[in-house]
Amino acid sequence: MYTYNLVFGSKAVLPLEVQLPSLRVALQLTNPDENANVRLAELEGLDDKRLAAQQRLEIYQAQVAGAFNRKVKFKSFSIGDLVLTIRRPFVITRKMRGKFEPKWEGPDVITKVFSKGAYELSNSEGKCTYPCVNGKFVKKFYA
């Protein structure tokens, strides 16, 4: 915001906001020693405000994580389970049939279970189709 000085004759007239100091400015101009003490007290109070804000943030993050974790469904598979795997978009060798192409392929059999939810899959003949696939790309097949 720009302010312009109006000049009437040889005297410059300042805007009204500048001519009349606010209460805060008037109090600051009266006693500089008290101003320094008030400012130091405000700076010391900032630590308490920061701590309270940090605590509220941690509580909020815990609430959000709890709401998210309530909706997550843990799934695990064991050796011999029949599963479907999501079709990989990076396979270029097959022809694409558009939006009517099935999203899942299989069924495959789980032959090995790795840690952290990874699985080795093989087809019904025993040939390894995926040496290691993440569990989030696998769903149970119901025959």
C-alpha cells in the first residue's frame, strides 16, 4: 500500500493514520525501559506457545494416523494359496484392448513367502511367473 503526501502550499499533510499514533505506538514511546521488559517477557512466552503448538500438532497427527490405520486391512497369504496379480502396465509385448482389458491376471500359486509382505508366484504348471511381487499387488482368488 502506497501513501502519498499531500502538499498544501509549503506544508506537507500526512495521512491521518500517520498523524495519529496508535495506542501501541504511543505506549512504546512513553517508557523505553518498560518496553524492553515487555518485549523480553513476550519472547519468553513464545517458548510456551511453541511447545503448546507442538503438542497440539502431535495429538492431531496421532488422531489422523489412528483414523487411517482403522481403515487398513491387513492381508497375508501362505504357501499354496491361489491369488490374482494386478496386470503390470510396463508389459509391452501384449496387445492392449483398452478399458475392457481385465485388471487382474492369474490365478497363480504362492510358492515362497518373503519378509515384509513379498511373495514368489508360480503358475499352475510350476513355472515361476513372478520371482518377487509386493503383497499390495496381490489378492485372494476364490474358485
